[in-house]
Amino acid sequence: MKIWVDADACPVPAKEILFRAAERTGVEVILVANQAIRKPLLQNIKMLQVLSGFDVADNEIVKRAEVGDLVITSDIPLAAEVIDKQAHALNPRGEMYSVNTIKAQLNMRDFMDTTAWQWSPIRWASPLW
């Protein structure tokens, strides 16, 4: 099993917990980000830097994750994709995404995005005359 971390958005305290666990257990932790991330000098903690761009890190995690791997992410669409690959997904607060709840979470996320756009002050701003 490997632990894949969507490191661009992962809070520092969560990464520190992962680093301590990796040091204690020897499990392989791979930080995936579009910029260099500071990490301990341990052989089982690796950094995979990807090109900048929309969902580039997410797509790399989906491509490389295997059955039984664990992905740490707050990105619900990424969690859904790795669950479809029979990997596990956990948010940085320690809450597990599950097959039973991920579709509802995706629907709620999409609803909130749509609602936020509809009521955005930028969208409804009147022109200055």
C-alpha cells in the first residue's frame, strides 16, 4: 500500500502527521504537487512534482493509484475517481470518503458551486453609470 497526498492543498499539520506515521511504520508516502514541497529526508517519503495546470496533480494521482492505496485529498471529484479504482480516500481532517456517500457528496458540491455562481456579487453587480 502507498499513501498518495494531494499536497498542493493539504494542510501542513496533516502532512506532519503523515511524515511521523511514515517514519514510524515505513509506509511509502508520495506527495504530488505542482511545486516543490518540503519533506523529511526519508527514503519512503517521496515528492512527485508535476506541471502546473488545472487538475494535473489530481490526474497523476488517479493514473498511479492502485487497488488498496490511500489518497489524502479534500478534492471530492478526485476522491470519487480513486474510489472507482478501488483505492481508499481520506480527507485531511481524517474523514473517510466511502462508496456509499461519495455520489451524494459530489452532488452537493456541484449544487453548492452552481448556487454560489448564481448568487455571486460579480454576476449580479450593476454597471456603474
